[in-house]
Amino acid sequence: MESTRILLEAHEIPTHWYNIAADLPAPPSPPLLSDGSVARPEQLGAIFPPAIVEQEMSAERWIEIPYEVREIFRLWRPAPLVRAVRLENALGTPAKIFFKYEGISPAGSHKPNSAVPQAYYNREAGIKRLTTETGAGQWGSSLALAGQMFGLEVRIYMVKVSYEQKPYRRMMMQTWGAEVFSSPSSLTESGRKILAEMPDTPGSLGIAISEAVEEAAGRADTNYALGSVLNHVVLHQSIIGLEAKKQLDKIGLYPDMVIAPCGGGSSFGGIAFPFLGDKAAGDKRAANLRAIAVEPSSCPSLTRGRYTYDFGDASGFTPMMKMYTLGHDFVPAGIHAGGLRYHGASQLVSQLYQAGLIEAVAVPQLATFDAGVQFARLEGIIPAPESCHAIRTAIDEALKCKESGEEKVILFNLTGHGHFDMSSFERYFSGRLEDYEYPAEEVEKSLAKLPKFG
């Protein structure tokens, strides 16, 4: 039997990111302004540094990772690829199950993979401050860490329900020098407007993005940093799949399916896109590859959303992107996988889903915690609630292999540990955790407010 841990040497960290925009069946749809006109690079430059704007619009297949960024990555990368042998045995499946473990980063998740380069490019552009939003806190803590490494001030708007559920992630951000505020807040016009209209709102990533973008747009020394959705973020996360390919090559295997949680889409794209690039290039190993994005049934952007142009935030400050969306003012239930509570999905992920090149499934909250606890008791790692979605689907697919007798290779993205999510597990064990199925009429009500232009 192969070693359960497949490692790479530090010098094997990828030197370039992979950009799937070069291999899409059609070019990505351009971002639009509220009047329907195409957003120009200089308009995006109001809140992003030049290098990020260039990456956002690039169709170049390979983009070099700066040396200084790679040197910081060496603190925890390459991340291990682990075969879940104990889980396989417990399931009695002939499938081989592997997971790419991103929880070894200082922030405990995959999010520093983009936070570090974003902080680097902003420092190089002379920016002094960054604003951002965060749901569960994995992105916020990662940007706080990266800001500390590059001497940048960081202000974080944390979705209210997660601010209250995840106090220790908030303390991580503060430990790394960031300011953290519950969103919606009274610090911004958009926050004050939401509080006046919905004083008891649990908040949403869309609302928090509005606050962060509003502040960044109002100060010349400040830029905005986003933790998912946009092309450049998915690009940075491709380091996950690139490493996983090298690791599987060491033991002569290639995945039959790649699975990841999907909120905005960065963790899914990060692990799946390099393999989908193989498929686009005609690699026979990838001919029948399945790439499965897993979202919560309470926030089912891909499986129940509409493929159209929509704003990335609740107040309409951002350009519109063509994506699967539930409507920019959609406020999902307060589930404990806070990183998946986003109304839309990456335009790259959305375009691939629309073309039928990837799959998407929505799973309920309790089933994901069932899978996460089973995994923790067998493999020892307590997964983040977001990661539990991928584990749930990996287990389900492995059980299908048990029924069919097929010896498939299953690869999933374990995006982070759940050490600061134990209050969520406590609610699960006490029976106070509930499933949320968002009512169809509420989805339709939100979709009725999609922007109209032209």
C-alpha cells in the first residue's frame, strides 16, 4: 500500500499559477458597470493594484509567482496530500480516497494562498491599508496575517452571525494586528442603511463586501482585497491542484473525481482547475474526470441560482459579473459554514457549470457534520464546517463505488481545520444544530431584484 502521506520538497513548490481562462470554450464575460457598459481596467484600479487588475483580466495560461511570495509560502507549503486509509476501511469501499490538507497554514486554511500575494502586490503599489470582508473568519485571519508580513494596516468587516459564532477567529485577526467590526456596522453608509432597514439581520458576505468596498473607494491610501469569487483569487488558489498533481504523479495515480466545497468558488477552482486544464489539453487520464462543487442547501447558488449578471455585493458598489446568483440582496440562513454563505459564485466556476463541464450538488447542514465527525474520528483531523461539505460528498461517492465495485480515485480539498469552530460542533452534539432549506419563494423574491440594464 502507498504511503498515506505524499509529500513534496520545498523546492517543488510551483513557480507559476495556472489560469483556466486560457482554456475555456469561450472567453469569460467581461465585468459590467450598472449601466451595462464594460468596466475598464482603470475603474477596477480604484480599489485594486495594477498587478491584480492585470491578473483579473488575463487570458495568459501561466503566471509567475513572485519570489518573495514563494518564500513566504515555504512556511507551510507544499501542503501534504494524504490517503484516508482508515476512512476507506470503515466504508468498505474499493475507492482510494485522498485529501489535500490546507489546514497546516498559519491561519489554518487555504486562504493565505491568495492573501499573501494580494498583500504583496498592494505593498508594491504603495498602498498602506487594506479593507476586506470575512464570513467564518478564515479569509479575514489570512489577510490579517499577510498584512502583518508586508506592513499593511487591515480593517475587516466580519459577517454579524459569524462575528458572534466565531470569537476566536476574530481574536486571531486582532492578534495579527487587524481591526475587526461586526457587519453591518455603523461605520459606513451602506452598513447604516442596512441596519435601518433590517436591524436584526444576521448579515451576509454581500453586505460586508459593500462596507469594505465603500471604505476602500473613499481613501487613496486604501485598497480592497477579496477572498474568493474573482478570477485572480481562483488563480492564486491553483497552487493547491498543481501540488496535488505532482504528488499523485509520485505514486502513479490520477483522480477520477475532484471534490471541493463551493461558496465563492476559490477552493473548488483551486484544486479542480489544474486537472480540468489537463482535460482541455486532451490528456487521456482526464478524459472522464468529474469535478464536483459542493454547496450548502441553504445557499444553493449553482444548483438553484440564475446564470446572469449581478453585483458581487449587496449595495451595488462592485461591477456586475456573469455568474450563478441568488440575487445580491439574498441573506442566507445563519449556517455554521460561514465561508459558504455567498449569494453568487465565481464567473469561471459558473461558466464551466453552465457549459456542463463540472457538476454541483447541494447538501444539508446536519449531513455535513455527520460526515465531518466520522472523518475526525477515523483520520484524526477536525475539519472546518466548510470542508465537511466536501467530505460528505466524498463519502457518498465512495459508497457508490462500494455498490458498483469500481476502484475509483477520489480527491477532495480539506480546506481547513475546525479548531475555532468548536461551538458549531457543540451545537451538533447537543442536538441544537438544524437543517435550513431556503424557501423557493424567498429565492424568487431575491431574483426578482436582479439588476436590469440596456
